[in-house]
Amino acid sequence: MSIVNWRSVVVRCLPTSEELVAHLLTEYGADGVSVTTTPSESESETYCEVTAYYPERFKLVQLLSDISAIDNVGTITTGLIKETDWVDNWKQYYHPARITRFLTIVPSWQNDYVPTQPGELVIRLDPDTSFGTGTHPTTRLALLSLELIIRGEESVIDIGTGSGVLAIAAALLGAGQIIATDLDAAAVSIAQSNVALNPVNNIDLKISDGLTGFEKPADIIVANILAEVLVNLISDAASLLETEGHLVLSGIYHDKIELIRQKVMETGLNIQSVMSMGEWHCLIATR
């Protein structure tokens, strides 16, 4: 297998611009970002450093230009990370994170983690080259939604599974048969590795473009992807939902929420709730 090196992009900005910077980085293809905060030299303000990674062959010129145009963005630095250094690079800041009341994400190499509360469910993940730690607001909102709606034995379709975190969470929360798909074969391989780290055996991973080829209805359909992709999935997802089923849509930036809301209502689904975290939104609809 060929070795892939990666370009890091680190954007220093004020907290007010953090969400927009993270959104732009993901729109350009990063599967996830990390955010750290640091005081300024004068310690009068706090700055954020938003980090994302791209394959070495990815052309950064337009991305860097677009980020520079965002208000309150300071320095932007890039670097080269060898594939062999990837895990060690992530270990610097990837630690156990309590995401919801019951769900905690723990890196695969931290074997000594012990749940701190009764009922706490541990999702073990290895970020590998998917760069997703499961802590981005869009993933947090999707996980919270699953925790709210899963009662036990529901059939689930997870579209654009990425690291597999949503499918794993659904299984741990008590869902029945789960189908997790991604258009990217590499993502499916990573998700398979992550599934193997957890005590679950009811997840079927497939390479698939959206809901292409699906005919059997599901109780829950969840998608945490860009709003531009969600728009084209809503109609198909609505037609595959069981009666009283739930559609969970996350990855919606604030300027797209009304578009998504309108598309969902056009299908005849009822919007149950819209949750927000910063500039990101997640919508739950029911049949």
C-alpha cells in the first residue's frame, strides 16, 4: 500500500470566527478539525487554533485565500506530516471526551479509561487518516439526537458514516440492525476498524452513494454531512422512513438551516426539533 503524507493547516483566529473557519475547512474536504485555545501574548484576549489535514497532493492555494478573507483571522501556517507520524501527532490532543449524558469517546490507545458514572457508554475510536475525533459540534448534535430517539431495536441507516462513530453509538444505545454507508472506500475501511474496537456486532458497512439501492424502510435515518449533500437526500430518506420513524440531519451551517427546513417540510415530514451548537444545527423530523 502506498504511503500518503498529509498537509496540516493551522488557522489562528478569534473565537468569534472559529465556527466559520471550521466550516470552511470541512467544506474543502477535511473530515474533521481540532480546536485549541491559547491566550494572546498580552493575555487580554483568547485565540483559537483550528487545525485540519489534507492529502499532500491537495492544492491549498484557494483554501488559504478564502480563509484569509474571514474576519478576525490571524496567522495561517501549513506543514507536512508523514503518514508514519500520524497517530503520534493526534495523541497530543486527542483525549477521552464526554459527548452526551451517556456517550464518551475514548481514543483506541487509552486502554486504562474507566467509566465514571453508571450507564456511561464508551465509544472507542482511532482517528487514523479520517481525522474525525467525534467532538465536532455536528457530530455532538447527531450523537445527542440518537440518544434522544433510540428506545431499542430500531433499524438504522447511517449515511456518510466516516469514522463510524454514529453507527457505533446507535449500537451501544440499543438499536437493532444498522447499515452504515460511505461513498469513500477508505472511510468504510476506517469505520470497519473502529467498529472492531467496540463490543458491537450489528453494523453492516457498505460503500454506497447516499441511499442508492435502498428499498427496505428504516426506523431511523441519520446523516451528518454537508447541507449541500443533505438537500439531495431528504426526499429519498423521507420515502424510506417507517411510520413514526425519525430522520436526523446534522452538518447544517446557519446559512443553510432554512433551506433544509423547507425541503423537509416539502416531503410531508414533521419537524420535531432543531438543535444548535454555535453556528451549527441538527434537525430531527418524524413521519
